[in-house]
Amino acid sequence: MLVQPPYCANPFAYTRRKTRVVYVGDVAIGGDNPIRVQSMTTADTCDTRAVVEEITRLVEVGCEIVRLTVPSLRDAENLKNIKEALKKRGIRVPLVADIHFTPNAALKAVEYVEKVRVNPGNYADRKHFTVQEYSDEEYRRELERIEERFKPLVLKARQYGVAMRIGTNHGSLSDRIMNRYGDTPEGMVESALEFVRICERYDYHDIILSMKASNPQVTIQAYRLLAARMQELGMDYPFHLGVTEAGDGEDGRIKSAIGIGALLEDGIGDTIRVSLTEAPEAEVPVAFALVKKYNERIAQQRAGKQDALPVLLTRRPEGRIEIEEPRNFYAYQRRETRVVHVGTVSIGGKELVRVELATQTPLKDVEGTLAEIRQLVDPLRPEAPQSEIVQLRLTDETELEALRTVTSSLRQQGISSPLSLEVCSHPELALQALPLVQKLNLTPTPQKEREAWQEEVSCLIRAARQAHLPLQWNLGLATIPRHLVRRYGETLEGIAMTAAELIALCRAESYDDILFALDVPEVVAANRLLVAEMHRRGARYPLLLKTSPLSAEEALLQSAVELGSLLCDGIGDAIQIRAPLPPADLIRLSFNILQGTRLRLSKTEFISCPSCGRTLFDLQTTTERIKAKTGHLKGVKIAIMGCIVNGLGEMADADFGYVGAGPGKINLFVGKECVERHIPTHLADEKLIELIKAHGKWREPETGQE
């Protein structure tokens, strides 16, 4: 059994983490207040007019807090002019001074802003990537040195009533932390706690904490560990959530949704920023869309509504289920499962997480169904992302002949991708369709009483076993059989116990080629509970994760949150997004989510920061340009950094780095090593490509791909 400190109140039902309230100006963060949305300016902080224009645009789209970079004393002094200009416009939004390396700028900035952000990795330290063993006495002296540098800011922030965010970045941990804890979530947490303890020694508690990384998995693990450590230490500070260097476009939104959304699902997070390599005002609507569901729950709870969740976990009076979870909360560990073969595609075990997509055309429309399958599967481009299993849906007996025609036509066209067939409450149809497909996705008839239900299930199992065909049990609230509804109700526990009965019946028939898939509103909680129940019974069956957004607008964020959260916990062996989107969009979204979790790279991985006043070139257009030239390099990781504040550390995971070195100059990196310096911007793109070629990672784009 894996003994882990708990990081949330209930992993199977939404409960917000309890925190103190910290005021940033007039904006209350934490407690039972809404989850706040903030962003950051990109203009030079000394350019008052440009900064004020950016802040105005941010406020117009609802931004509640605005952060500005303050790299020097001159920038800090200009905050006074910015505040005065905003006041003339009638804008009262709280400002945050972002500090790296410059304690003197922090001490001046605190006179003009409502919050100051410090990075414990570089406030009093410089990173040299040196290896050094620190004795306990040497480590203690280092902490004393840090306190001497940090204490003046703590005292001044307390004097002025200014809040502080102690924001750890995975990419800028100090050498001292790296040598003791390594490049780990534990190191990130301890880095922040060192600064928190100094604050508390001087009776300063207006603190907010953050644990940012460019890898959503690391982000999730670090915040969870921080929440657990807060609970152990009796601390209750609010958290600011974000995934740093997330990038732009769909990829940036997906990475942010995975990292932020996974934490929000567990009630962790009191304010968020979605960091995009785009105009600052583009971040705000995405952030509001992410927090919408959780803020609605918070509002319901504030209004005294006990049932703020769309689905009950259990009927038990205590409202909890005590069951051991096999998840590793603080390090990635894929759930162990058996392998199930679906035609030529294997699911589970150590296989890649698979993509299964469903046709939206009714099966009786044979030509329409065939056309849609050809969009989901391209036999001429087997290396391109495509649906690895195609699901059809059989609704009545009249569609059986259509199914035969479709499968025959696919063979004639040379399309051999495995087919799965969804059959709801028609066991006789499922039996007739067995020879035509490679997997049956079934829902036993829930209206039957126990003996009849069990007999139906056993009959299906025997037929599938005889045909050597895998079965996928599709379960949801409406599929819980009557005898279990009477005991458990239409609850998540009822779904888990339905799975338990199906497992017992499969074992009785010595049949192991089964998978499970859940159709539920609470995707994360339901799948966690199912995994825990299977773990309790020693069942290692693969899971297909389903998400069903109601609209195209909701599809990207909802799918990324629900699928990404589970995948980052090692749960899930295949995914299926059911949304009103064209096949090409569903394929792209599915593989982009797998890319965002870093479980399956199907294209170049870009790590690009969101730009700020420190940025030494136009980050947005540069990122777009480099992506256009190198986006076809499957599995290659390229970091594009405006400056070096988070650069080297966040690039530790990248193969190549493109980093601003001064006005009009770029440094190129291989891993953490700078290999070419001060390259003129107009030459840097080609130099980067030459570098990629020199390391054997370049390939020419396919026709029409560039």
C-alpha cells in the first residue's frame, strides 16, 4: 500500500480547500470567495501609456487583477505614474509587481501596488547549475542569508498592507534547493515554505502561493504536495494556479486547462492565470471559462444549497466512501492493466493511450457513414494522427444490413482500422453483429430484475468469448440495474458496484477481454472511484475515458480538464471525445490532449513563455513563425523564451532553446547548454534549423504540411 498524505478533502466529490482570505486591494482571494481571474501586461513597464492601454483592455474583458514585470528600480518608480494614469481613467484594478533578482525594486514597488510577487528561486540567489553538497550547518547559514535579504520586504509589505505571492517556478529553483531536493515537486514546495516561514516569523500572513511549471504533470503534483504540506503544518494560505510557458492557440489552452483544471476539480485554487503567448486580453475569457463551473458551485454553497453537485457520490449518511486509491498523487505512475486486443490495436498495459472516435452519421446512411470513416481514418497516411478505432452505433434491427454493407465496403477500399459497435439494451442485435466488428460496446438492459439481468450479461459474455471478441461495458447513471438502484440509488457508487457485478460475472465465465467506459457528468470522480473499486477487487481491466461536451465551444476546455486530469494520474488506456465537431477537429483535439499530458507526442512540443515587459523580441509572431517552420518534427521539444528569467530551468526538458539575449539578439541552446550566442534575429530561425539538422532531429515536411 502506498502511504501518501492527503491533498484534498474528498477525491470523489468536489470540496473546496479551506483557506484564509487575503485581500489584494479590494479583491478578496480565498475563503468562500469566487476563484479570481488575472493576467499580465507585456509592454515595457517604463512605457506608461502602453501599459495603461493594456490594463484598460484587460479591465474591459473583466480581468480582476493585473501583474506587471518590475525588473529594475526605474520600472518600480514608474509604477507611481501608472497608478496615477489609471486613476484619471477611473480604473481601480489591483496591480501586482513581478520581481525577479531585484530586491531593491521590490522595496520601491511595494509603495505603489496591492501585491508583490517574489520568486524564491532568484530573490536572494543566482542560479549557476553548480553541484554542491550542503551540510546542515551550511544550509542553515544559507537560510540566514536569505532571511537577511527578504526580511526588509516582509516588514515593508506588512507596513503598507500589501499582499505577497511567493511564486515558485520549476525552471528557476536555486542551486541550494536543487542539490538537496533535486528538480522535483518537493523542491518546489520547500523553496516556497522557506520564504513562508520567514514571513510568519515577522507576523506577516497576507500570503498567496504558487507552484508553476511548463509541464502540467509537474504543476499538478507540486500544487497537490503543497496542499498536503499546508495541511500538515496547519497553514491555510490561498493558491494562485497557472501553467507557465504553456504556449499559444489550442495547445496553450489545452496545457493550461489540464494543469489548472485538474487542481480545480479537487477544490484547489483561489485565483488563476492562463498564460498564453498571445495578447494579454486573450487570456481572460479562457480563464473565466475554466473557473465557471467551480464558481457556480461556490455560489450555490454560499447560498446554502447542500447539493451543489450534479451527481451524488453515495447515499451513505456521511456522504463519503472510504476506499484505498491506487493513484500516486505526487509522481506519475501509470495504472497497471492487462492488454486487450481490438483487431490490430492493443489497449492497456504499456501500450500508447489510444484514440477511439465515434461516427455521428446514422448507420442507415451508408454513404454518409463511409465518408465520415474516411475522414477519421486515412490509410494513405498511416503515420498521421487518426482515429485508431472507429465506433459505429447500432440502434435497431433495420441497421444490421447497413452495418454489413459498411464493413464490406471498407474491406474493398482497403480500410482495415478496427471497428467497435455501440449497442444499447438490444442484446439480440449485439449477438448478430458479433462477426462484423472487432469490439462490442455494450450496456446491459437496466430495467431487468437481478436474475434476468445477470442471465443477459452471462449470455453476452459467452458469445463474446466464443467469438474471441473483447467487450467494453458502457456504464452511467441510467445503466445501473434495478436491484442496485434500490440499494445504492443513481449515484457514482451505484455505477462502481455495477462494474463490480460485471467483473464477477466475467470471472465466473473465465473471460478477461473486457474494458470499461463511463458516460457521466462527473468524469474525474467517477473514473477514480471505478479504479479504486477495481483495485480493491484485484481487477486490472483497461479504461476508455469518455467526455461528452454539449457544444463546440465547450469541447476544448472540458475535454482537456476531464481527460487530462485522469491521464496525468496514470488513469486511462484510450480516450473518446463525443462533441459536435468535424472529424478532423476531433482527431486534432484528441491528440493535442495526449500531447499536452506528454503521454504521446504526435508533433513538435513547444514551450513558449507568455511575454512580459522583459521580453526582448515579439514573442507572439516569433512563436508563430518558428512553429510554422518546425511544427512537423514529431517528438522534438523546442523552447522559445523571451528572456532568461525562467529560461534555462524550463528548458531543461527541451531539446533546443531559442532565447532572447538582448535587443535584436538570440542565444541558441541544446538542452541547458548555450551553443551559439548573440545571433541577429533575422538569422536566428535558420540557425535553429541548422542546429536541429546537426543533431539529427530534422526531417523535411511532407507536401502541404509546412
